[in-house]
Amino acid sequence: MNSRGAHGVGWIWGSALAFLLAAILLPWAGGSIRLDRVLAKAAPDYGIFVELRLSRTLLGLLAGGALALTGSLFQSMLRDSLATPYTLGVSAGASFGAVVTLALDLDRLLGFPAAWIGAMTGAAAVLLIVAGASYKRGSLSGVRLLLSGIALNSICTAFILLINSVVHDRRSFSITQWLLGSVDSVSYRALFVFGVVVLIASSIVITQARGWNLLAVGEAWAASRGADLRGLTMTGYCCGSVLTAGAIALTGPIGFVGLIVPHVVRARISPDNRVLMPCSMLLGGVLLASCDTIGRIVLAPAELPAGAVMALVGGPYLVWLVRRRF
Amino acid sequence: MSARLAVREVSFGYPGHRVLDSVSFSADGGEFIVLTGVNGAGKSTLLDIIAGLREPDAGEVSLEGRALAAWPAKERARRISHLPQGTRAALPFTVEQVVLMGRYAFADRWFESTEDRIYAEDAMRRMNCLQFRDRNFSTLSGGEQQRVLLAACIAQCPSVMLFDEPSTYLDVHQQVECFRTLAALAREGALCLAVTHDLNLALAHSSRVIVLDQGKIAADFPVENACADPAWIGRLSPHLRMARTPEGLPWVLYR
């Protein structure tokens, strides 16, 4: 391996270490629980640690990783530096599906929280509609995906507004709360399923990093270097959509992590997707989990949503970075 | 033995507009062919079809005797490189990273091998861009960027090289150097096919000229016969005429 490759691998290991440290340390932030009592499984420390803080931290790490990876993927695939996991309409579809279940006051479906099932169903429907609308003459064009996704985004948002304006006040409050997005504790069963989805989808995406590098230059350029355009675009769209839908089903829409982390990693570490994608994923998880922890302790006992903390911390930093770089 | 590249009765069009109409020619290694014609004659479309970027409505392109569509993408890229028109300029990659993209079809590991880097260095040296290998691509001038993209095509080590207006953005010296490099690659055994509007660069360096007019091949001749039947030049502009340099080379003059 050459020095550049070693440099990139060093950053990936460093990001993995940060991810591991976040998983170990963040559940303890804010005090009020003691290590010896948790190890002795003493109430309430053990319950707070296992049922609330650890699962919440793990969800932040997984959802942040999934969204940041999808952001870097869509930015390369669509050659659009403003692309986020939400650009292709899947998030609006997921939100629409979840809002329908909230409006109907459904609690559980198929043994899972109804909002999760609604979000996954809405995301799958949008995925199929956008992919179908973008498929033409044997190819799946990034431009067609982008425009169809933006159109579906607007349509789903319009339906969400419509539903929110006609439902009862209590349900409207639930819908608004869900749309704010937050990292809350979830069952380990849900975490396990989401973890497996993230592991599989992210492995597929990251192992094709050289193809995303080519697509970042242009479709004709990528095809001329030997990339399978149709396969790459379909893989990227499906994997990115699954990652986004899974994260949104569990956290609601928290999108900024998918914009800021890839830009910071691209500027500070490497634009090469072989380094950018794994680092974005690992550091995106660290960022979302950290923002959730800050939101949990800074105004305790009140809580600030992780998305709001991230916007307040990350927004000014991104503006500063853009001013320096462009 | 079949030709390295054979284009047979290729047609392509959009509803109400035919771009290419039964275009046929074949070519072998060692040739440097210049494809010229007025705007909209179908040159870039023909290059895209030969590169496998577009499917023809009729006809077939074959590479080494095998239909182009039958080649897997990576296998084809090991044999054909293509520099498309208008590749975007605001790339976040370094020059070396862009040139190494030419090795995509060869690399079978996460990072490129030492061999890949040797090919990339050689290509950068040939296109006179090794000195800014560590610079960000987006900080280069248009001409420097073009040389980097050409180097990536050369690093691909193909037997057929397609260039759509390779001398775009290049200064006069670099234009000459670019065409000299393409001629050298052809002498080393590659088949080079370049779209250009610079007729004197073409006549001075290429071995064969193909003129496209309204989607059809209007002329196809070895460069030494350029003056034998100068009617081809009239298809490009009425203000041009053929002449010869004191060394006897064909030369295009403005009337």
C-alpha cells in the first residue's frame, strides 16, 4: 500500500476508534448513574443505562452513520453538493407513511410501532415510483432520479400538510412532534434489525466506492472507464433509500447530518469515496449521538432535539468551511 | 482476420431528426484517424456509439471481431478509452486521483497497485501534467484540466482511443504536443480516433481523415491524398482551400 492509501486507512481506523469511544462513553454523559451500580444490575441505574441511554446512543450512532453515508453517496451519484439523504423523495415518502399512521391513531402494526411500518411502506412506495419514472431506454439516469425525487418530495410534503390541517389537535401535535425528529430509546429488537440493514446496505455501498468516484466526474466518464452505470445507479438509489427509510422510521426526519458530515470529511480528510464514505459513516454516527447527548443534558430535565443541536453547532461551522474552501 | 474496429451500417436519430445514416468504416491498430465535419454532422454521436455510451438504432460496432454490446463493461474499458466532451471542471479530486481513475478496469483491490501508479505516472508525463499531480483538479486552468483528462485516458492503456475534441482549451504549444502524443500512441500500435475542427493539426499528425456530412461519410482518405481530391474541404466551409507546405505536406488555407 502506498503512503496515500496508508493515510486514508489511518483516518478510517481513527474514525472507527471515535465511533467505539462514543458508544462506550456517551451513555454515561450527564451523570446520575454509577458504574458499580450498573455492573451490579441495581435499580434504577441499570434500567436507565440499558433501557434508555445505551439504546439511545446506539440508535444515534447507527442512524447518523446511515444518513451521513447516504448523503455522501447521493452527492457523488448525483454530482450535486447540495444532495442529502432527503433529496430523492424517500424521506418525504417515509414521513408521509408515518403521518398517515399517526393521523389514523394506529399504535402497532405487525408487532411493530405503526409509525415504523408506515414510514417503511411510504419510503418503499416512493422508491418504486421514482425508480419507475426514471427508467428509460434501459438506463436509470441520475438527472431523472433527481427531478422525479424532488417532485415526489413536494407531493408527499403537500399531503403531510393537508393531513396535518384536517386532523384533530391532539393528532396534529403528535404529527408535529414526529416531524421534528429525535433520537429516543428503542427496543433492542428494532436496533438489531436496523443494525443488520445498515451493515448490509453500507457494505454494498462502500465496496463500490471506486465506482462512486467515477460517477462524481460524470456518467459518460464513468461508463468509459468501465463502470456498470445502470447497476451502480440502481444499487446506490436502493441502498441509499433503504438506509434513509430505516433511519427515518426510528428517528423521524433528521437530515442535516447527511449534508454537513460528508462536506467536512471531503474538505478535511479526503474526497476519495474509499476514505470519504467509511469516515462519513463512522463520524456521522458520532456526531448525531453526540448532539443527542448534548440535547439531553444541556437543558436537563428538558430535552433539545438532536436535529436542533446539530443545526446550531454544525450550521455555523459549515458556513465557515464553505467560506474558506470556495 | 477481422479489423480491430468495425462500424457497419450504423444509424442513429431522434424523432424527426436523423443524426447518423448507415455509417460504415473499419480501422486497425497503428492508425490515427481524424473525424471532422460541421457542427451537428454526427461526429460526437458516432464516437459515443463506438464507446458504447449509446445504442445505435440500426447497424453494429464490433471490436476485435466481437459485437461491442457483447463485451462486459470492464473488459471493454480495457480495450477502449473515451474522452467525452464537456467533462465537469469542479471536481474535488487531486490530479493524480483523476488520472488513476483510468485504471478502474484493471484494479482488483481497494487501493491501486504500484503497477497502476506507474502507468498513471507515465501518462501524466506524456501529457505534461506530472508536475501538478498533487494539485486539486478544480484549481487547474481549462487547458491543464484537459491534459489531465487525456492522461487518464492514456493510463487506461487501451488498444482503441477515442477523443472528442482533445485539443479543446489547450494553448498552441500544447495543442501540437497533444497531437504529437496521439500520433506517437498510434505508432506504438494503438488505434486513435479523434474528433477535431483543427484541420492543419489533423493533416500534420494523423494518418487518415473521415469527413462526416449530414450523418453520412462524405470522404474517407489517407492524409497524403488530401490534395488529390480537395472537394472534401468544400463540405466544411466555402472559405477554405487546399495547398501544400514547402515540405510537400497538405495544408488548409483561408480564402
